[in-house]
Amino acid sequence: MLNLSHNRIERLEGLKHLDQLVYLDMSSNKLSELDVEASLPGRINILKLNDNPIETEDPEYRKKCVVGLQWLTEMDKIKVVAAERMVYLGLMPASRFNIK
């Protein structure tokens, strides 16, 4: 577990090697962009990025995280369900699930 919330962090780097990390809280920082595959370890289950500029500057940041982190079960206090992941991967129509 790693809590780096409320630290004015602008870039996510140096975490990729933390292959046992399953919980990361980066909420309330200054993140405006994110390269999921280059920056985050793949085993993360819970990711908190809420209250960062990325929420408004990149409307697809949730999709990028859900697709890029196969073990993700919760993001920004919202559960990640199989249907959401399947919609993002193009395996199900979004209209059936109210997912953008």
C-alpha cells in the first residue's frame, strides 16, 4: 500500500518496479497526464486519482487505467466491473451499460 495523496505531485514516475503494490492513493495532487503502462505496476487493485487535473484534462483517463491494469477492481472509489472493462475493450456495446 502506498498513500501519496495531498502532496502536489505533478508526474507519476518511479513506481513501475513496485511489482507487489496493490493499493495506490495519488488523490489530491497535481497530476494532469498519465502513461499507465510506463508508470504503474500491473498488480494494482485499488487506484485513487480523484481530485487531480487529469479528471478534467483527460476524459479517457479512467478507460486507460481500466484497460491497462488488468487487476484493477476499484478506481476513484468506484468499482470496476467486468462489463465496464469489456465495453472499453470493444467486446460489448456501451449502450447496454451506460458507460462512456
